[in-house]
Amino acid sequence: MIAERGPSTVQRLKAKLLRQSSEWDSWYAGLEGERRVGRELERLSAFGWRVLHGIEKSNGGDIDHLLIGPGGVFSINTKNHQGASVWVGDSMVKVNGGTPRPYAAASQAEADLVRGVLGQYCPFDVPVEPVLVFVGITSLNRAATQYTVRIYQEREVAALAPLTGRLTPQQVEHVHSVARHRRVWLRA
């Protein structure tokens, strides 16, 4: 159960009463962002896409979402920054002009991991692209040089629906059948 990983009910209530933020708040906001993006991605199933959510990795982290379909495989990293202004450069992101965060570089590394894992179990080339999706932001500015990671706001992920020509329906099903097995990821 999710609640067992975080602070107790008493600890959360105390922090709330004292208006203190905690790791739990950040984690919960991230989870809510993932849920919102997950709902958007599920709508793409009508276009031949398959979606997997919360894929546990061997290092204890997870892949927020994998979108598998005619346009290839997309490793989707979700970031929830309610009411923020976001700038995305080649490898770093600034939220409200703050300290650079390596979101874009991390998304690329995650896509490389996905490509390597799926490549071990698929007898064909599996095209994997990184996607970084921001939830709840007020503005999104992309650097003109940022071409390595697809950058979207949550409602923009529907732009992936019409992509085709990378995987056949049989390949989509094969990749999906591999990707949904937990042991594949825990061995990586």
C-alpha cells in the first residue's frame, strides 16, 4: 500500500497543521501528475497504442509511463509543478527561474535504458524516444536547440496519437508483451 511507504497519519497531520511541506507532499504531487498524464495516455488506445504505468526498475525508481504503438515506444517522465513557469534547455530545466534540474538528461537516460532492455527481448530494432511531460504549469518555453527530448504539457500528449510507420501491429503487441513483465525490468 502506498501510504505505508510514507509518514504516518499523525506525522502528516502534524506537518499539515504546522504548514510544513514534506517529502510525502512532493511524492504525492508527483503521483497525482502521473495519474493525470496516465488518463491522457489511455485515450490513445483508440489509435492502436498500448500504455504501461509505473514500471519498477532495479534501482528502486520507476518509469512513469511507456507508450507503445505504431509510432514507436515513448518513455514518459512526468513532472508536476503547479502554477510554475518552466524553461527547458538541452539537458536542464528551470522551474520559475530557479536552480537547473537535470530532467531532460534524466529522460534521455531513461529512454536509453528502455531501448537496451527491450532490445534484449525483441528480435527487431525498437525505436524509443524520451518524453518529458509537465503537469499544472502556467507556461512552457523550449530552447530552440532542444530536439533530443519531446516536451509536452499534459494535454499535448495527444499529439503522439497520429504517429505511425515505426512498428507494425504485431511488433507493438510483441513489445507490449515483453514490457509488461516485471522481471524484465528488475534484471536491468
